[in-house]
Amino acid sequence: MPKVFVYKGYKFFFYANEGMPLEQCHIHVRKGESNAKFWIEPEVMIASSYSISGKELNEIRKIIIENQELIRKAWHDFFKH
């Protein structure tokens, strides 16, 4: 499970096996039992969430937007496409 970065205790990562065929670029976010999934492409948007407030989701989305190039690079480097 490649970790891309951590922010305020939230771990931003993706799974090594992201489906066959490979899903479009996205990032998972987890802190304790709370988690969410955000699509990066074609634009940053929430795919799912569990036990994270709307305020936190908005803050996380902003952090993802600020780091989307880092996330894309990590994704493409790991999956080699």
C-alpha cells in the first residue's frame, strides 16, 4: 500500500492492486476508522467516504488539489503508465 503523504494524521495512499483493469487515478485517505476515496482524474472529486465530516472532506479535497501533481506522479510511477 504505497503511502504518498500524511496531513494532520490523515494518510494519503493507494492500494497496490487497484482493480483489473486498473481504475482511473485516485487516492484513498484514512485516519483511524475514518476513510474516503477521491478521484483525481478527470477532476478532484469524492468517490466515497465513511465517518468523515463534510468540513473535513472539504479540507481534504483542498489538500488533494494542492498535491494532485504529486499524487499523479506517484500513481503513474507505481503503476508504470
